[in-house]
Amino acid sequence: MKNIAIFASGSGTNAENIIRYFSDSELARVTLIVCDNPHAGVIQRAEKHHIEHRVLKRAEIREEVPLLALLQEKAIDYIVLAGFLCLIPAALVERYHGRIVNIHPALLPAYGGKGMYGEHVHRAVIANGERESGITIHAVNEHYDSGDILAQFRTEVLPDDTPDTLAARIHALEYEHYPKIIENELKKL
């Protein structure tokens, strides 16, 4: 049985979807939530599902040692980023090479990088008149949104879309595909 840690900074809807997906799995379970925001909704979702959670300050994440020690203590095999806004430290990327995955609410390489998350992405996609958007699931390296692409799924951008209506379709793609891609990647370990 593989142990998954989910790193999240926000409401945690993707985290909860992944927790549910693996709740009866013989392959893996979510055993830890790491958060950098003491007010994030993901904390209540972790508690609801009886998943241990830790809130770390951004300085603790950048220092790497506390985070690496926590992951070792909890025997974490795989890390899933689900709306985590901190850059993953190089030492963690090296230690978990090929075992950290992220989801991005756009078709990378477009609309990626620091500051491009959530509504910021959807506003930019609509403002630039894109005809499609989607999600990118990718391996994590030392740079924002630039790791190897594992999968992309697309949706049309409609003429009357707002950031909220586009986000709703993007979230549906995330919920449908992210757990399955994580499962496929875990089977390769």
C-alpha cells in the first residue's frame, strides 16, 4: 500500500475528490495533507475524512528539512499537488523525483508560471480569446508548471463564458481525470 500526501493551499475540492477515490483502493491511500494556509478549507476536508494534516509556514517549506522529515516520518511514497501555491523546493523534487504530480487549470505551456492559478488563468484565457482551455497533469520539477506533461484534457471556451463558468467545466475535468492519472502513475512505481 502506497502512502499519498496531498499538498493544498485552498478549499480542497480536488483533495477531497482524491481522498474519496483512493478510500477503498488496495493500491494507495491518502495519509497526509500538507497545507501552507491555516485558514484553508482543505483542513476541514481532511478532518472530515480523518486524514492527518499539518500546516507549515512557507519558510518551513523553503527550508526543506522540516518538510522532508515529516514526509519520511509518515512514510510518504507519492506527493500530489492540488492547488498548492508554493514552489516545491529542489531537495524535495530530487528526493521524490518522478513521484510528485501537479494539476494546472490550463493547457500548458500556455498560461503557466508563477501567479497563474485559478481565476487568474481563466481570466487570461478569456481575455485572449482562446477557443479552448483545459487541464494539464504534469510531473513536478524545480520550476512552476514546467515538468513533463503526463496528460491534457480539453474543453471549449464559449463566447459567453465568464471565469466562473469556465472554471466549472475545468473543475469537472479535474475531478474526472486527476485521480485516474495519479492511479496510473502509482502503478508504475
